[in-house]
Amino acid sequence: NDNTWRHVSITRNHLSGAVQFFINGVLNGSGVSEAGLKTTYFDRFGEIADTGGTPTEYDGDLDEIRLFNSVQSVDRVRADYKFMVDTHLQYYEPEFAP
């Protein structure tokens, strides 16, 4: 923690299990988890809960949380970051092209 704001994005493809981690719009790491939907109930952000009863609280601030029902592309993650830091670029999905 260096008291610097960061834009963090995480994507996960439930079909393949592919996971990507982005910091400030740049791919920072990737891996593969098990495929399939995650169905464990949750009701809060900023907590690493476990079913054994020893949760860990996030020690920091969360400014905004966005959830999507599809995997965001690398270009979309980069565009979201640029929008957040007011260095906009235009982004559109090919099927929505003007």
C-alpha cells in the first residue's frame, strides 16, 4: 500500500476457467481456475470469507465496484481505465459499430 489510487479489473471465463488481472488497464497476470459457475452466496465486498468462519477484512478503500455478466475484453478494460482517469478513448463492440 503506497496510498496510490489504482484501477483493478479481474475477468473470469466460466466456460474455460481463464482468469485475467489488470492494473490501470494493463494485463498484470493471468491463470486458469476451475471451469463452471460460482454459486456460493456472498453479500459483501472487501472481505475474504471462508466457510470455516475466519474471514479476512480488506484494509483499504473501495471507490467503485462494477459487475458485468460477460467477460470484458482487454480493449474494454483499457477503455474503462482511461475513462476513469479522464483520458477517454472511443470504444464500441463490433456489433454496435456506428
